[in-house]
Amino acid sequence: MSTFQAPKGVSEYVPPRSAAFLAARDAFAAAAAGAGYSYLELPVFEDTQLFARGVGESTDVVTKEMYTFLDKGDRSITLRPEITAGALRAVLEHNLHRGALPVKVWAVGPVFRYEQPQSGRYRQFYQVDLEALGAEDPAIDAEMIALAWDYYQGLGLRQVVLKLNTLGDAECRPAYRAALQAFLRGLDLDAETRARVEINPLRVLDDKRPEVKAQLGGAPLITDHLCAACKAHYDKVRELLADLSIPWTDDPRLVRGLDYYTRTLFEFDHPLLGAQSGIGGGGRYDGLSETIGGPALPGIGFGLGLDRIVLAMEAEHVPAVAGASVKVYGVALGDTAAREIFRLVTALRRAGVPADQGFGGRSMKAGMKGADRSGAEWALILGERDLAAGTVQLKELATGAQTEIQLSDVIEVLKGKYA
Ligand code: HAM
């Protein structure tokens, strides 16, 4: 170990765990592209006000968890605590919403929140994020939920639980909020929670402390206060999910930690992950565009936590589908043979055969150890005597069976197996 360690609470991936991370990320890229979502590459820092206004001044994320600093030009900058606000900012800035609607986009990358680190909760973590802008159709809500569901299933996760709720809209939520506040004001709560009742009463429903939970039994539920349009929207989303045989639980107390949500709200949980079981979540945010100074533009999206997805894959013992791992490993004895192996390994790669080799002019034994460690299926062994005869030894590592082939045939033979 050097003098340095990674900063507290960051997640990072080194082999062999990095293979699962990459598999999870790449599978999402394929799923998003396969459903017509285009890629966004976004900055990891933005104007602080974008998040203050977009995510919401009353959220923990904004009040307690942002990495905010002044840059050398005295601008207040914040490392993104989520991707949605920046994605919408980019869509509006580049006028994508003036083209065909909905605008369907996705992004991936690091996200920063100053939280108390624990297993599955980090200060730098990774999200894949999917957003659709400009459509109020409940079918887009269902498409998105189905895409996430099928993505988890495709990774091999079998224990994912989907929870659904709706938060109503500008028409029905104010009356519900007032009814909830009236109920909460009658409870025995500490000062901080009482303050929350006045600013963001829905968050109190989400309080996990037993002494608070015990008092919430009779709380009014949003689902009993929906206006006709919101009820119809929610019913349609559930009807479409049922058509796709996607199982869910209605959770009328589901509230998420960001202020921008309206109507459909959903969360994916993994029961084997303990306290940090949320492996993804999202919802509609029909007013967010206006909140950040844009035109009226309905939207819906989700963010999935890649770190927790990797933990879930490990908990369910899902093998990470390895990408293009090495198939052939070159071992040379002597300088001239090393030069030829070096040329051959590159030629194999150019022919589409994943290949690697030993470095450092080591012994035969060290070279074969390297071949075993590489996970390759074949060792290509070249000594001075082979070289003189214009041949090379091809050894199948699983069985130990070795055949001699002409040097001039090597590429064709291996290409036939892999390329
Ligand atoms: P979020 O629920 O705050 O939503 O985060 C989404 C996911 O990121 C969570 O379900 C979890 O898997 C992961 N996550 C959150 N915090 C941490 C952490 N400290 N360490 C590790 N993983 C974490 C959003 O961020 C919204 N922007 C989602 C969205 C997109 N809504 C609409 N569009």
C-alpha cells in the first residue's frame, strides 16, 4: 500500500469485481439503445442553482449532501447529486425538445452525495439514468418501468421487487398535502420532524424510525385523494404493466427523496441488500422543466444504482458475463521467438481473436503460469527450435493436448475458432 488511500466513501472497481460492473453498465447501454433511447454524455458538475431549484431546497440531497464549491472564477459549482436535472438542462439547451417528441435519452456516470458511508451507500457512486421528455402518455411510464424490469431480469437478478405509487398532480396534491398536514400536526413528533411537516409533509410518511412509524397507521393516503385524471393515468400504467406480466406491489406510502415528482412513482428493491436495498427508482416530473426556467414539458425517468446492482448480482451469485476475454496466450522462449510471438499476438488481435502474451523474457514455467492465469483457452508456445522449423505449439489449456502447426497457418486456424 502507498501512503494514499481512496477518499472515504467512494466506490471504485478493480479486477475481478470490475467485470460485473462493466457487464451491468454495458447491458444497460444495449437495453436503452434497443428501445430507442439516445446517449447523453454530460458534465459531472453544474451551476449549483440547477440542483437547488431542480432537486428542491427542502430535500436532504440539497440541504445536506451536495459537494458545492466556488471555482476560481467565483462561480458556485456542484458535483451532480443526480443526473435528471442536468439531462433536462442539456435537452433544453440543445433544443432537442423542439424536434420529435418524446425525446428519449439515457446517460451513465458518477454521482456525488455527502452521505454517511456504509455498505451500498457511497459518496461517489454510479448511476445509469433514463429519461423521456414531452409525453404525458401513461404508456411511456409503463415502457420505462418494463425496460428497467427486463434489464434486471436480463442480468440474472430474480429477486427484484417493484413498488408503485402515484403522487397526484397540481390539481389534487394540494388538498391531499393539507389533509396530511392536519393529520401529522396531531402527532407526537420531535421539533425537526414538526418542521418537516410544514415544509414537506409527504417525506414524513417515509420516516423509518419506529416511534414515528407507529403513529402513521391512520395517515390519509394519496390514492384516496386523486383527481380523475391522475387516477385514470395510474390505472392505465398498471393495466399496461399487467399486460406485460410484470409483478408489482402498490405502495401508497412510497415517497422519494427528490422534490420534482408528480404522478407515477416507482422503486426497485432487492431484499438481500439490507438497509440500502433500493437498486433503482424514478417517476414522473411534469413540472421540472418550468421549475428550471424552461417551457412546459412533461417528463419521466429513473436512475438505477450500478453499485447496488453489482452487490445484488453478488448476493444472488449471478456470474458476470465476461466480455471479450483473452482466448490465446503467447509464450516465447528466447529473444527471436519473443519478437515473433509479439508480432503474432498483434496479428491475432487484428484478425479478431482476443489474445495476450507474457512479458519480461521469462522462463517456460513462468510463461505457462501466465497463460493459466489469463483465462485463455489456448497457449501458443514458440521456442527457438520451433522457429527454425517454421512451426509453433498450440496447447489446449483445459486438456493439456498439444499440436504442432505451421507458423504460417496459426492465424487462420485460430481465426476459424473465434473470429
Ligand atoms: P435516487 O433514488 O436518488 O433517484 O437514486 C437512484 C438510485 O441511485 C437509487 O435507487 C440507488 O440505487 C442509487 N443510489 C442513491 N444514492 C446512493 C448512494 N449514496 N450510494 C450508492 N447508490 C446510491 C435519482 O437520483 C433520480 N434522479 C432518479 C430519476 C431519474 N428520477 C427521474 N429520472
